[in-house]
Amino acid sequence: MIMAYNGKTPKIGKNVFIAPTAMIIGDVVIQDNSSVWYGAVLRGDTDSIKVGCDTNIQDNCTVHADPGKPARIGDRVTVGHNAVVHGCTVEDDSLIGINAVVLNKALIKSGSIVGAGALVKEGQVIGPCQLATGIPAAIKKDLATGIIETHKKRALKYADTARQHRQIHAIQEPSHDSDS
């Protein structure tokens, strides 16, 4: 569902898949070819949210912002199932793992991975092409720069899956029985 809030209506790019059970609320921009999966909530009620191109926000994720702390998610980013991205910046070609939490003013630099279940503290910076895991998140290793190509391929695979879901939902729209 796409819903205006306080005079702000979400802006949705071309070829974006928004699952029927996802909620997009308020000051939210989702750029072309991105996807927001089942049960995910992007709530731009206290500050803005921007999602780049070819990015996937997977099932049951929460993206939110606090006043003065907008949420920014770059191009070709994967935000894994049940992750929370709150008032932070996730740069291009990064991966936020399943059940990870990234808090206000944190910065995830391009090509990085926040491992499943990790907690990135408020204001914490994960450098480019680094793997961070644990509670709180700690840098475990530097990743080869080739990881960016892997992230791009993952994002494009999700974009293809999103196209299939858009087609399925278009085909399965409820018909209106003229006899009722």
C-alpha cells in the first residue's frame, strides 16, 4: 500500500515492484527497477527515505528515519529479510544481512556487507568493501573489490524476480463477477 502522510506522497520510479502487503508511507522516493517485498515497511513520517535504482528491500524489513536523520539506501543494495535500516546511509552495491540492524547516522560504505544479525551502532562507519558482523558490529575483514560485481549480480537477479512478481500480480488481479 502506498500512503500519503502529512502532505507528502511517496514517489515511485519506473518498473518498481511493491508487494501487496508492503507499506510505503510519506516522504519516500524509490527509484527505477527497485523492489519492496512482502511485509516490508518504509515509513517516511519524521524525515525522508530514498531508495536508489535496482535495490531490493526484502520481506519484513523496516526502513525509518528520525528528525534530522534521513534514511538513504543507494543503488544495487540488498537489504535482507527482517533487517532494520534506521536513519542511516547505505551506499551503492552493499548488502545488509538478514535480521541486521543499522542505526541512526551509521554509514555503510560502498561494497560492504553487514552480516546477518549484526548491530551497527549509532554513528558507526563501515568502510568500503568491508565485512562487519556481531553485536555490536565489528570489522572482520576487508573484502576483495570484486565483491561489488557480486552485489551487482545479486541486485539484478532480484530485479528479474521482481519483474516476474509484477507480472504475476497483474495477471491475478481479482475479476469482478457481473452476476453479483
